[in-house]
Amino acid sequence: MPLQDTVAAALPSWATLMAALILMASVLAYVVRLNLRLRHSKRVLEGEIAERRRAEERLADNEQRLRQIIASEPECVKLQTLDGILLEMNPAGLRLVEAGQPEEIVGTSVYRVIAPEFRAAYQALSEKVFQGESGILEFQIISLKGRRRWMETHAVPLTDARGQVVALLGITRDITARKRAEDEVRLHYRELAHAARVNTMGEMASGLAHELNQPLAAIANYSRGCLRRLRAGKDSADELARAFEQVCSQADRAGDIIRSLRRFVRKDEAPPRPVDLADVLREALLIAEPEASQHQVRIATEVVAGMAPVPGDAIQIEQVILNLARNAVEAMDEVDAGRRLLRIRVFPDANGVATVEVGDSGPGLPGDMLNPIFEPFFTTKANGMGMGLAICRSIVEAHGGTLGVRPNETGPGLVFRFNLPGMEETFDHE
Ligand SMILES: Nc1ncnc2c1ncn2[C@@H]1O[C@H](COP(=O)(O)OP(=O)(O)OP(=O)(O)O)[C@@H](O)[C@H]1O
Ligand SMILES: [Mg+2]
């Protein structure tokens, strides 16, 4: 084969050359596009990085501002874990617990400074907060220097982005001054209540003689009776024993009266007990009935069933009923025997407050006498002390109630009425 033909055969054809050129051009275009896309991505990435940096700066600014606010906050601000480890505490908090440096308290247990008797309550509050609830607690701390102070904490859950409680955020303030003021007010009330009682004590002292008159007279009577029987030598031992039982029960009663009077004036009085007025009336009648029958007085009682017990002192309430009943019996001496009726009613008034009425069919009193009869030592009786009604009013008022009198609406005579409010109304200030 001639040389030219051999060279011609070895050279690529025009078509192959064109195809190669086209391939190179498209590769070049791809590289250019890739380059452009990369440059774009780089710009986006740089933008994102700058945005992120700005966000981080804003976050750091916010945190710094928040820290400054918390640091300058006059109340104690703290963060703690469920088991009481303190994560953060601001300077006001450090001052409250008397820590010189944060390390003295941060990272240790908050229970170190909570007074032992309040630890359980504080633990309960922490558990509540970690269950997602907020709470308030008043408690005492013993500072790192050993000083006791009253605190009030408002605790709220601090949650992360997923809503998980990560810490207890507590804002605590020192309420020692407020607590001291409250104590003073309470003490003042107690002093006042005591002073009021001691005032009536002067009257009560004379009243003691009044209240003990009846059981002492009964003891003297029964004892004299026993002596007579013994001297006559006629009665059996059984009959004598019965008379002596009366002596004993009257002596017990005199003791009860003295004890109840002591409770009345004692400063640290025992809490009132629930008193069933139906029972009290039954007891009072055991004493009032023999006296009434001696004076030929009939007794009618009316008790609304199922009344709630009232807080108070049963013996004192019984004395009120007895004094009113005794006055009524004595007043009815002035009217015909057949018309002597003593009415005692126990019922709830329109507001549901337990009420007792003692009415008689005696001569009554003129209107201008209805107030003075409650004054101590006011009496129209030759042998009266004028203490019965004053004692009744003191006792009723000490039970938070009122005692008053009005003319009988359905006939001659007077109706005395007193009420005994329930627990809340009576002992709000105690
Ligand atoms: N039911 C009544 N009817 C009429 N007057 C009454 C009645 N109850 C009380 N009084 C009048 O009120 C006065 C004062 O009563 P109070 O019980 O305080 O004293 P007192 O009965 O006179 O003496 P005491 O101290 O011995 O009870 C009586 O003297 C009497 O004048
Ligand atoms: Mg009297």
C-alpha cells in the first residue's frame, strides 16, 4: 500500500473528530455548571454560618441580659434538681443562705439549709414541680451561719424544648418580718381575748358562789337526811346508799362547775368539744325537774331532732339553761299554781344556728327593765345575788353567741333566747 494511503487510514475521520469535540465541550459545560453551583452553595453556606453566628451572638446577649436581670433580682432565684442539688443561685440567694462564695452552696444539696421540720414539705413541693405543677411553700431555713429565717418559695417547672422538666426554678423571699408581725397580731388577739375573760372573771368569781350554791345546798340537804335516818336507825343500808349516791353526784357536779370555770378563764384553753344540746338539756332537767315540781311548775320541752353538735363546754351551757330555768321558776311563784309553765325549746334558727329558748308564764317585766337585768348584781329578789343572768351572758358570748330576752308573744311571761354558732363562726380569731 502506498504511504499516503497508510497515513490516511491511520488519521481519525472528520466525524470522529467532531464527536470528540462535542464530548469535550459538554464536559466543559458540566464543569462550569458544577463550579457555579458550588460557588452558589458556598455563598449559601457562608450566609448560614453568618446567620448562625448572629443567632449565637443574640443568644449569648440574651443569656447575658437574663443573667444580669437574675443577678440584680432582689429575691433569691435558684435552679435545683429533683433530689435538691442546687444548679444555680443568684447573689440575693447567696445572701439569704449567708454563703460568701457560690461554691459554698451551688452544687450541694438545698436540704443543708432547710430546717429539719420543713424538709418533708419541701420534698413534696419538689416532687410536685417535677410532675409539671407549680407550688408555693412557707418554710424555715437555717443559714450556713446557723440563723433561722422564714422563707416563701414560688416554685415552677423549667422545661426543655421537648417539654421535659429539667429543673425546679424557685423564687424565694424572706418573710421573717411578716411572720413576726403575724405572730404579734395573734398574740395580741390572745391577750385581748384573755383580758376580756379576766374582766368577766371578776364577775365570775362572785358567780362561782352563785353556781356552787345549788350543789352545796343539795349536798347539805342529803347529808342531813342521811344523818336523821342513821340516828333513827330505821332505814336499810340500801336506802342510805342511795342518799349517799346523791351526795356524791352533787359533789362531782360542784367539781365539774369549778373545772369548767377554770377552763373558761385559762389562757391556753383546750379546744372546744362537740356538744349535743339534747344531751345537755336532758342533764339540766335532772336538776331542774325536782326544783320545778317543788314550785308546782310544769315543764314542756321541744327538741328538734338530728341537730349538729355545737362546739363548746357542756357544763357551762347546762349552767346557762339551769340559771334561766331557775329564774323562770322563781318568777312564776307570783302566779297561780295551775298556770305555771316552763317551756324549753332547742332548735336551729332561720340561719341554721343552734338556738335555745327558755320561756315562762310569770309576771314578765316592764320594757325598761329588760336590759338592766343582765347587769352584774342587778336583782329584785330579797336573797338574790343578781349574778345569774350576767354569768349566762358571759358564757354564751364566750361561745360566740348572744343572749337576749323578749316578752312572751303568746301570753304572760318572758322568753330568754340564746344561740351557739358553729365552729367557724365561733373560733375565727383563736
Ligand atoms: N324569768 C324572769 N321573769 C321575770 N323577771 C326575771 C326573770 N329572770 C330574771 N328576772 C329578773 O332579772 C333579775 C336578775 O336575774 P339574775 O338571775 O341575774 O339574778 P337573780 O335571780 O336576782 O339572783 P341570782 O344571782 O341569785 O340568780 C332578777 O332579780 C329578776 O328581777
Ligand atoms: Mg337568778
